[in-house]
Amino acid sequence: MDVEPQLKEFWYPVEFSAKLTEGMMVPFDMFGEPWVLFRDEHGQAACIADSCAHRACPISSGTVEAGRAVCPYHGWKYAADGACTDMPSTVFCRNVGVRSLP
């Protein structure tokens, strides 16, 4: 199916808010791109790219800890804005992260 590029600028429902519980990750594809939903440390829904900045592992295969999505490969943690907040497998590098949606 060919999709007009302008359609990417609209909101699309992908999950009911009541079903997105604390500690849960919901992976989905939109326009051929992988994303994952989870609840942040304030209980707000968050959506980030489902591909770790380190080794491109699906973040959705991991867990949610204290409102951060944790990659199962090396444990990198991502906040709701996509920023990597912890890199336990290496020296912390600033300004590393994945894309996020509002």
C-alpha cells in the first residue's frame, strides 16, 4: 500500500490507554517503522523507537524499570523523550538516544 507522506503528520490510535499498564511495553509498527509504548516514571504514556541506539536490539524485548524502557541486550535505559539515561555496559556517553513521539 502506498501512503501519502503527509499522512505521517496525523495522530493514529494504537492502544487503549487503560490497557497500557505500568511495567508493560507494547511494540507496534507504523508506516514501516518499529515503535514501543510504555509508561514513564510519572505514569504518562511514552512512545520511542523500538531499536536500541547501541546494537539496534528491539527495546520492547526488555523491561520497564522506574519508568525507563530497558534494552535486554546490555541494559541501556531510555526515558520517555528517547534519551539514554544509563549505559551499564560502557562509559556513559552524552547525547545518545532514540527517536520519540509526543
